[in-house]
Amino acid sequence: MRIVLVGPPGAGKGTQAALLAKTLSIPHVSTGDLFRANISQGTELGRLAKSIMDTGKLVPDEVTIAMVRDRLQHDDSDNGFLLDGFPRNTAQAIALDEILTEFGIALDGVLDLEVPEDEVVRRIAGRRLCRNDSGHIFHVLYNPPAAEGVCDECGGELYQRSDDSEETVRTRLEVYHTETEPIIEYYAKQGLVTTISALGKVDEVTERAIAALRENAND
């Protein structure tokens, strides 16, 4: 299967992408991972991206597109892939279509994870991280620590990241609605979009996603 995963921040895309890729035995292609890999390996694209990022500017679409194009030529993508974080806008979606046409393949589906906006705010704004770099994450509603503001595992102080504030989350949602949401309509015109609710337990969402993808593939 060749799949694009889309949804607002806080929809659980990263978690679901990893689980779906494992279940379907296809690589999880995350743009975040691609940037980190290219930069750490010192590739030409990585050096270019880093030089732009170091100036505080956004990496242009053409650099991101080039990284994805290169990644999709790896042997492990021959039997499919799951794209997470790409495309982020209609221009990238058009470029992806051009790449796949060049490779003689096509997408099998676009999975849209739907979450009410207020739930997105609750999910992200409620997160608390441990300052001790332990990797422990809590949530004031869904996974609260035994003692408020204290990590259960190491006793470190819990804090809220600045980009997890409600104001920042709502700004990120505005960007999503403006830049990324239009690709859903773009792919819907191709009959590729399946929308599922991303509410509920992680395994329930995964089962829902697998069923939807397989049903769409059989249509």
C-alpha cells in the first residue's frame, strides 16, 4: 500500500503512522526523520537544509520534495510506504503526484484522521514533560502524575513546552486549516480520501484505520 496520512496537530499521526506501517509491513516515511537523517549524514540536501534552518528560515518546498523523492527510491519502498508529514500543502501534493507518475506508481489512499478542534487543544495544551530529559510525558487529564508537577518516575519537575500553550496550539491549527487541509479536497477529487475518527484508545484507532484502508483498497 502507498498511503498519505493527514490530520491536525494532536491527532496522533506519529503514533498511528508507526503502528500502521508495522502492521502493513511498509516503511514509515516521516519528513522529520528525513531532515534529521540527511543533516546527520551530511548529505548535499542535508547541508542545504541546515544552512537554511540556521538562518531561522523555513526550508523551501523544493528541498523537502527532493528528500522525499530520494527516499521513495530506496528498495524498501518498492512494496509501498506511509507518508507522514508530507505533503503539507497543495504544491507538495502536486509534486508528489508528479514523482509517483515518473516512478510509474500511484497512491492507494489518503487517510484523514479527524479530531474536534477543542479535543486537539485539550490533548496538546494538557501535556507536561519532565525537565530531567527522562522522556517521561504526562497529561493533566488523560495521564496525570500522582503529585501535581512532579514526575512519577524520577521526581523531576514537570513543565509545559511553550509551543504547547493553548494560544500556540490554536495558531498551529489555523496554519493547518490554511495550508494543509486543502490537500484533503485535492485528493478527494481523485477519490483517495478516507476519513476516520481519531478519538478513542490508540489500538481502537489503529483497527479503525486498517479496516478503512483495506475497504478503500477493495473498492
